Amino acid sequence: MKFMRFVNEQVVWQEVPGETSLAYTITGCPLRCKGCHSSEYRNPKVGEPLYGDYFQSRLDAYRGLISCVVFFGGEWLPGLLQPLLEQARRANLNTCLYSGFDLIPDCLLPHLTYVKTGAWVAARGGLDNPNTNQRFIDLRTNELLNYKFHTSANC
Ligand code: SF4
């Protein structure tokens, strides 16, 4: 049976503005961004299997406590990520994907509420940098939400 592996299951508040999100870092990212902040997780054999029944148990455990699920990666295996997104949506949760790619597989888009696109380019920084190449989009409205990551010092 094919599955993705994850590390760092945790509840986060800053990565998806206005949401309390259960976050999974998916291992095996095929990109090779210079200065990657997660190079130890690029090996797809690292981490625990993210089986659907385990994921459902976590959704049940966090029912009423979270509003969103965010995946850091996994879009390179869209056939495995899609059913997890569908599970989260069936639990009435919003969904978010942090991707290093600029284009997201079409099959995933209907199941996503938010997406972050763009590789890590150290000279341009992350979402908190007004000069970043990365984009955080609310797919319900296509609104660019990067401004929500800017501190007053950057505005
Ligand atoms: S997309 Fe993220 S995890 Fe993948 S190589 Fe780039 S910085 Fe590392």
C-alpha cells in the first residue's frame, strides 16, 4: 500500500491567517531549493506513514478544536494527498497546501481552501517579505493574502 510519510504533527496559528490548523510536514520534497530549511526531511523514507485511518483518528480527536488542516508538501504525490484533503473537507475543515512549486496539480485544487506557492529563494525571503516570490492565496476568492504575513516593520 502506498502512503506518504510525515513528521511534526502539530497545531499552528501563524501559517494560515485566521485559522487554527493541524499541520503535517510531508517528507520527500523533490525540489532542491538552495538553503532549504527542511533538508533533513527530503528523504521520503523519513517519518511516520500517514494512513487514512490514522488521519481520521486525529481529525476526530481535534473535532471542535481546529478549523483547518495544512500540509507542508505532498503535492508531488497528488493521488495520495487528494484523499486526505477530501477527508478533511468531509470533517468540515478548511484545507491548505504549502507548496514549493508555482503550479499545483489540477486534481488538488477543488479540495483546497488556501495554497502557498513558490520555492524558497533566500534573497527574496518568505511570506513576511514584501519582495518574496511566494504567494499565499485564498482559493475561494483568488485573493492574495501575503499582506497578512507582513509585520508593521515591513509595511
Ligand atoms: S520546497 Fe521547501 S522543503 Fe522543498 S526543497 Fe524547497 S525549501 Fe526545501
